[in-house]
Amino acid sequence: MDIDLVFKIAAIGIIVAVLNQLLIRSGREDQAMMTTLAGLIVVLSMMVKEISELFVTIKTLFNL
């Protein structure tokens, strides 16, 4: 796992948090929730690739 991935996830988290607060303060709670869900989906899609690589590494390590 690269440190670059951690920085990308942190940047997405900061951007989503700022957008969430801006939207909530302007009275658009529904759009704030959708922004949070979109950020979560983006991060999870990034993590799926890493988890897949982890399983491949484990399979090769134990010769499965």
C-alpha cells in the first residue's frame, strides 16, 4: 500500500467535509448527504482495488 493512497483518501475526506459543512449551513441537507455518500463511494472504490491485491498476495504467499 502506497502512502500516496493515504494522502488521496485524506484529501477526499477533507474536501467532502468542507462541502458538507457549506451545504448544511446553506440549508441544503439533502445535497450534503449526497456529497458525503459520493465521497464514501469514491473511497470504497479505491479500496476495492487494494483489497483485491491483498487477497492475491495472500493466495500467492500460501500457495492457494
